[in-house]
Amino acid sequence: MSTNEKSEHSPATSDEAWWRSAVVYEIPAISFQDSDGDGQGDLPGLLQRIDYLKWLGIGAVWLTPIYRSPNQDFGYDIADFCSVDPRAGTLEDFDKVVKALHNAGIRLILDLVPNHTSDQHAWFRQSCVSRNNPKADWYVWAEAGANGGPPNNWLSRFGGSGWEWCEARRQFYYHSFLPSQPDLNWRNPEVREAIGDTMRFWLDRGVDGFRVDASAVLIKDDLLRDNPRDPEADDKTPPPQVYIPVFTDDRPEAMECIEYIRGVLDRYEGKLLCGEVQGKIDRIGHFYGSSKPRLHLPLNFALLDTEWNAISLQATIDAYLNAVPNGAWPNFVIGGHDKHRVASKIGQAQMRILAMLQMTIRGTPFLFAGDEIGSEQVPIPPDRVQDSFEKLVKGFDLGRDPERAPLRWDDTDRGGFTCGEPWLPMSPDRSRNIMAQQRDERSLLNLYRELIALRRRLA
Amino acid sequence: MHLSRAFVRKAKWLTAMTGTRPWWESAVIYQVYPRSFQDSDGNGVGDLNGITERLPYFVELGVDAIWISPVFRSPMMDFGYDISDYIDIDPVFGNMADFDRLVAKSHAHGIRVILDFVPNHSSDQHPWFIESRSSRASLKRDWYIWGDPAPAGGPPNNWLSEFGGSAWEFDEASGQYYYHAFLKSQPDLNWRNPEVVEAMRDVLRFWMRKGVDGFRVDVIWHLIKDAALRDNPPNPNYQRGKPPNEALIPLYTTDLPEVHDVIAILCRTVDEFSNRLLIGEIYLPVERLIAYYGRDLGGVHLPFNFALLGVRWDAKCIQALIAEYEGALPKGGWPNWVLGNHDRPRIASRVGKGQAAVAAMLLLTLRGTPTIYYGDELGMRQVDIPGDRVRDPFERNVPGIGVGRDGCRTPMQWDASENAGFSKVDPWLPMAGDWRSDNVANLREDATSIWNLHHRLLRLRKKVPALSIGSYRPRFVDEDLLVYFRELDDTTLLLVLNLTSQAQILSFEPAIRGKVLVSTGADRDGERVADSITLRGDEGLVIEL
């Protein structure tokens, strides 16, 4: 049973729609602050930096996955939804972070990854064993195609067929991402209920909401229809993108899953549900929901994806704001763990304009840790590549390590991030760091801080 | 409430459903452009009695319903899409008795009649607008969209007319502007006004009581405009030489969320009568198009799917668009396909004569209700209209960039007699150059003609339900071929269409056992198919497995 109790540590300003006036700050724990010298950021490290977050003035932290994981995909391959990965810390550390953030008046949003688990998850281990075990139908299983190959032409986003053979069952399972990330079967009510349980586990510990990963792909076509080839695809198209994902992405039935997730959340008060959605502005309205609510904030990357000139921005912003249904609330995201750093696209001078645009436009702003100092793409030597996407689909500039490099707090070798060897290289641009920009009144960081303060004052 | 009951025709076929399916799911619709179909009274312009004369033609060809472009009273500034009386027939087309006879005889021939409903705007000669314009205090002032001049003078905002220039026209007498999405003689009605909605519902009921079987709703995605009259943003992708209205993105003038509320009302009105079809004219990308099926399918029955009108004509593009459309359909939403209409260049000119036959086979074998544009069954081509014979206001307002629509509206080519049997006098638009050879009488005699291909495919559709209501399953192949199956119960049909003019070979592994039912060249019927098949250039085959 869920509790309807509010966390005793709820921040003071606990109005229902607090997220309308908050700035949300995405933190990949692994790249934020290391406390134990293993080169990977962790929860105790985050705890040390809460004063900085308070100084900056953000209203909420969105923490990327900290759950137990073999870490094949930045923690998005989860082996246990209700635990903390030992590299990130312990549940006790987590509780301390929640309390400290709430004491600082900052809310905490966790990443919810309902589309798939790690192949190390107990559910999948059981599902694999036979066709008739209690979890047999918890994943997307299908018979081989006519020639003994995969059931259809669906591809993994990370390259190759989306189907992997399981000898024990003599069937294929579907994975939208890595073969070690089998997709859950959201047509199965038991799966929904199980994910609902994991949500309640964290909500009961005081978290203020979730960012739903890959919410557009939760359901795949039940007829398993082939995806058509993209007629515009050529040699420059990354192989996973030569098909149009008509039957794997943004299926109408996926909306019911989101409604279910929202239903779980709405048993609590003042919680936020935001989510990664299909990118087309024309589809935004569906993700907000009509008769039944879906996401409070379907994340909007339009500012990142538009050509950086006034006329394109104007058209995009107008189209987006118009697509947001009446009574719903817009949002503007300028970075994320899957997106190239915006500063590398538009340059440092225009970053100041972007800051002003993002903080003065109607809608909740989302920052990715480091955007506030204009962090740029960090060059990653081939032998330091961590991202499976880059390893599997080489040469298309798809790797995400350059934007995931650790945050630079100062100008030392290890940037104040760790006393060990950082898991990804630090930015070579030592002067672009938080301490230096805190001292410089005219820095981008101080511009952000002032704008955030102004936004708070004139909400 | 069933106002309809007393008025519903008694004819059995009309109320009969195909099982539990609405009639339009297995029907083929034929668009008649009435000015150009058949002139019965010798004025060079087609009319209702002309259509009535030609009813046996529809039966012979094998279509089930005709959609007739507007025949209502109109000053004809936009050839009937500017209506001055929604419930009267324009004298150029005949009178109400002619209309009643057309409906009665159509039904007697088993042909349903669909009218064009033009709710977005009326003519400026409509009594509603005359009254609305008369003063700011007029009771009908709010039936149209009036705006005050901008603070610095000039129109209320930057909205542009589809036919060029500002969409706002100043009315000296009352000191306000009115909005017109099209010609200034076509003021837009205010669909936010419930009185307008009620008046238009009565128009629908009027025609349904006369027995019409449905409506095609003109520019339905335009009905509602932004209440705050916000400026449309400039289009960053606009290029010179494109129609001038495309310089702005029509964000606040079309496809507003509230439009679905008024469409739901229209749909409920049509559903007051049984078996009536509502089609919406909608030019939007597929993600937005499908919204017009409405929440819980409470929108139009068929949002016209124009995807084939603009697609690059190769197998991969067409394959992708079919999959995207099929994939986007809401549960229970019935698909439909269109290859041509009175606003777009003729298919035979767009893809060439050889591919026109392949296109016809595609249209008549895809899953979904097909609409055939008159003359496409003859392979009629886009006609070059000499400058002094241009009639289309779009071409006159925005000349020289190819927006004119006269070229796809030239008279129907019936036979080799004077003016192709269309009229005893010089027609309102010039005839196509090929009318002496490419006419119904000639093509009917030529077994290999595109007319006979239509004829055979339409017969096959009637005989084999898999072609109309069967499932659609594509098979993606590397060759430039479109390959798909249509299946229903024990019937499986395989469609193989060669989208190129070169011969191509398709292999089957494992081999199939099939027999050709229809070939575009009419010379392979009955041929057995096993492990491979060679298609000539521009050839398409319907194969029964």
C-alpha cells in the first residue's frame, strides 16, 4: 500500500505545482563529485556540494540513475530498482541527500526507467529460464522469423537487430537498446504493478517526482510489423536510423502506460512527472494527455535542436508554445546526458543570450550540470571511450562521453572532482571552472545566478 | 432524436451495411467537378442534369459514390467555393428539382451522393455577411471575424491570405477589418459563435433530408482561428518563388486544438441520420492529420489522406509513407487514399503515362477507401492554359509560379465528337490536346487502356473483399518495387508494382503458387507464378495465392 503522507522533509514552498517556478538541474552523480577517490562521483560527494546548489538557486535536482547496475549504459541498465549501486553509495547516503536537499529548499527527482531492465535483474533471469515460469511474460518474447532469424526487422538504437536469441526458451527477446537491456512487456499488468511498486518505494522515501526515461517507446506494435526504410537515409545515416521507427516508437498504446505511471504518482501530493518523449512538436500535446493526465512536463529540447538564429528560434518557440495544451505548462531544456553541449554549438558569447532567453521565457528551465559555466564537449581519446553507443556505432558522432565528462570545480589536474583518476577525462579548458566563475562577477555562472534569483523574485 | 427517420430513403441498399461495417469502408468514391463533367444545356459549363445523364457511366465504371464539388448559389469568384446561399442550387448548375432528380436517380442506380460543404467562409454576397457588414451593432456582426485596425493603423495582425496579400480587408463604413483566409470575397465565418454553428448544422440537415449520403468538408482544419489574433511567426524555410502566404507559419490560423470541438459537433449532426459519411479536407502531416479522427473516433469518418499527392514517386518513399500512415491510424480509424483532386496537378502529368497505370493499381489495391478524381481513369493530363483563358483566381492573384488549378479542371473527355461530347459549345476551359484519342469511347474499346485497368480493378474489388477490407502487409524488398499482401480469411492477394520504367525481377524464396488476376498491360492474366517473376517497366500485377 502506498502512503499519502507527505515527507516530513518537504521543502517549505510545497504548493502543488512547485515545478512551474523552479529551475530543474540535472545531475549525473557519476560526474558530479567523487568522495572516495575511485574516480566516479557518488552520493556522499553530492552531499558535499549542496551548498553550491543552494547558492546557484535551483529549485530541484534531477538525479540520473543511482540504482544497482552493471553500468553498461550509464546506469540505465538497472539490476535492482529499489537499491543504490555500491559505487554511488548506500540507501543511508541517499536518505541523507534527500534530507539535506530538502533542508536547502531543493527538491529531488529521480530517473524512472520503466522500459527495460538489466539482463542481470532477477525478473529477467527468471523470465529467461522457460516459457511458463511466473515471469515468462514479463519481457517481449517472440518466435523466430520464417527463416529462423529474428521475428522482424526492428533494430536496436545501439546498432544491429533489436532481437536477441535465448537458447533456453528457443525464442527471441526484444531490446530497444543494448542486448543487456531487455525491454519489459508493458502489455502485462503485473509489470505495470511492479514498476508502480518501485515508484512507491522511492516516493515513500521522500523523492519529489520522476523523470521517465524513454517514455515514448514503452509499447511496441503487437502485430510486430516491420519498420519501413527511411527513403532519405544514405551513407551518412547511422545504421540504427535507416529505418523509420513507426512500429517501435510512439505507439498510441504507450499513452496508457504513461497514464498508469501518472496514476501511481497522483496518489501523492505535489509530485512531478516529467519525461523523455518523442521529439516532434506536433506530438507534444499527446504526452501531456487530454481526458487523463500523462506527464506534467514532456521534456522539450526544441531550443537545442533548432538552428541558432532569431527567425528559427521564434518559429520554434511559437510552434512549441502553441502545441502545449491549455492549462498545461511548458518547459525548455538546454542540455542533457544524451545531448551535445549547447556551448559547443552556439559559442560562449551566445551562451549568455541563451541564459537570458531560457530564464525569461514562459516555462520550467532544465539545466544539465555544467551548462551554467558553459561547459563544452570534452575530447575523448579512443582508449578512454566508455559509452556503448560510441563503441557500437562508430564514426557518426553519436558518442555521449564528451558531454558526460566530470564537472570542473577548479583549475587543478583533477578539477576538484576527485583525488583519483576520473572515469572520463576532465575538460582541458582548466580556466572554465565553477570556483573561477563564482569569483568573476561578469561570468556566465553569475549571470545565471542573477537570472535565477530574478526569476524567483518575479515568478 | 431522429429527425431523419421520415426522410430516409426506403431503398434497401441504402440502409444495408456491409456486415457491421459502414458502407464507405468498401466503397470507391469518384469526384465530379461539376463545371467540367457534362454540359446539358449548351452554355459550355457542366451542370446537374449533365451528371444525371451520365449516371450509367458510374455504374459501368464500377464506383459506389460520387462527391460533387459545390453546386450551391454563388457569385463564382472561386468557382462555387464562395457560397451566397447554402441551401439553394446555382442557376448555372440547374435548380432544386434537378438536384432532387439527380439524388433520386443516383440512388436508383445504386450510386450514393456526397456534397461539398464549405463551412469556413461564405461569399461576401451571402445575406449573413451583408447584414454583418451593415454596422458594428448588427445582430450578425459576430458571425464573421472582425478586428480593429492595429494601433498604428493597418490590419489587426500579419495573417496572410492563401491567395496572396493580407488576409484582412478594411470595411470603410464600419472602420474595422474582416478576415478572409482565401479571397476577399470569401469572408471567414466565426466558428466560435454558437449561432454560426447552429445555422450550419441546419444546412447539413437540410441536405440530408433531401437524401444526400454525406459531405466532404472544405478546409476543415481552418475552421477556428486564434481568439487573441496573435501574429503568425515567419517561416525560416521560406524561399522566394513559393506562394507568398508560405512566408509565415499558419500557427494561429489553422489546426487549432479547438477545431476538434466544432468538428465533433458536425459529426454528431451527421450521425443524427443513419449511414452518412463525413470526409474532411485536411492538408497536414500524418501526426496531425490523424487527430481529425477525433477523440474516441468522434471526428470525421475519413480525414482525406493526401500523402500520395506530394510524394517522390519511388518505391521506398511510398513504402515509408504507407507504413507511417498505417502505423499512425487510431484503433478503428479507417484509412483512405487520394491520387488527385481539383486543387492539385493531374497524376498522369506528375508521374507520366506509364506510371499512371501503376498509380491506379496502387490506389485501388491499398487498404482504405479510394477517391478517383474525374478523368484520372482516362489518364487525363494537366493542360497548359493560355494566359487569356486563365479562370482560376489563385493563378490570377499569384501568377507565374504554377499555383493555377485550371489545368486539372478541364472538361471530361467522353468521345471524339465536337468538344469531346462534353458540350455543344466552346467549353469554359480549353480541352486537353489529346481528347480525340484519349476519351471514354475510345479507351473503353482498348483492352490495354488505363480506363479498362480501372474497370477491371473495380470489378475485382467488388468480387474479392480482401481488396477492400482485407489486411495490408508489406514485404520490403531491395528492388525498386512495391510489394504487399492483402489478406482476408482464406484469400491472399499479392501486389507487385514496378515503380520504374525498367524491367525488374522479383524472386520468391520459398517459391509461391500464384496466378495473375490483373496486370496493368492486360496481357498476363492467368499466368502462373512460382519462384520468380519478371516485371516489365511500368508494370503492376495482382496475384492470387
